[in-house]
Amino acid sequence: MNYVENIRCPNCGSYGERHHLLDCNLVRTQCPECDYLMVTCGVTGKVVEAYAPGLSLEHFICRV
Ligand SMILES: [Zn+2]
């Protein structure tokens, strides 16, 4: 079961969301204020994807 956690954005300090995508062992952290996005592996903590502003977050749904 996936779940969402409210966090502080590590980039700008605003409230953001951390999505735990347990189906594919990914953790996606995103911030609507600055468009921060980081996807890490839920097992190893390794960064899978990361970027700053401009692109759609919809691209980063679970792809497994
Ligand atoms: Zn932010």
C-alpha cells in the first residue's frame, strides 16, 4: 500500500510531500512551491531521478 507523508522541502523549506511507492520500492519527494523533485530507491536510498523546475511531475509515477 502506497502512502504519502508530509515533509519540509529540503530545497526551499516549504511544505512538500513524500510519496512512498511500495509497489516499486521508490520514495518520491516533491514540493509544489519550487518544483523540487527527487526519487530515491526505498531499499538502498540511492537517487533514481532528480531535477528542479519546469517539467511535469506526472512523468515520475511508478514505472515498474
Ligand atoms: Zn521547495
